[in-house]
Amino acid sequence: MIKQERLQLEDSNPSEFFYEVIKKYGFEGIGPYGENRCRSVCKEICTDDKYLHPVDDFIHEMLIQDVLVAFYYERRTSWNFIEATYGVIPEGLKLAKKRLRAALKDSDHPVYGRKNKL
């Protein structure tokens, strides 16, 4: 599932998207096994030989067990709009769940722990 939409700057919310991914795919309560990263794509771009213009494009990544499972890419357009492209990676979800089962097999985690098997 990859979606793209044009949003007002203040309406772009990668955290809300990642929260929905966590709920939908059962990643609640995994503690240090998951993280969200945000990084700038580039600090400035050259439009001609003389001028550098700052940009504020960002890539947000949701990593679980060092596997990319979801992303949110923000590209700033004119008039403070954001072109947001976001999605989940099915193969990443499968691999992350496999690694979580191995990492949490002896825990009491409600989904990945020893009492439950996916």
C-alpha cells in the first residue's frame, strides 16, 4: 500500500500514520525492538550556478528489528504544501514479525511471547 496526497503543511502527520501501522499490524508493546527515525533528505539545493535554496524534505522511517516496515516521505512544494508519500512494506512486515517472535519468544508479550504464536 503506497499512497500519495497533497496536504497543507500543518496537516502532515507522520506520527499518526505510524501509530495506525502499530495498531493495525500488532506492534504494540515491543519496547526497544522498534523505532521511528526522521532525517532530512538534503539541506539545500542548487537551482542555478549562483543560488542555494534551503529545502525541508524529510524521510520518516519505521524500523522494527532493523527492518523497514513503513515510511513517510514529505516533499515541500510551493505555497507551503506537502506532497506526502507513505506506505507499508509487506515483506518488511513479515520479516519484522519473524524477528520479533525470535526476540520475544521467552517473554510474556501478549502477541509474540511464549503463550501466543502467530
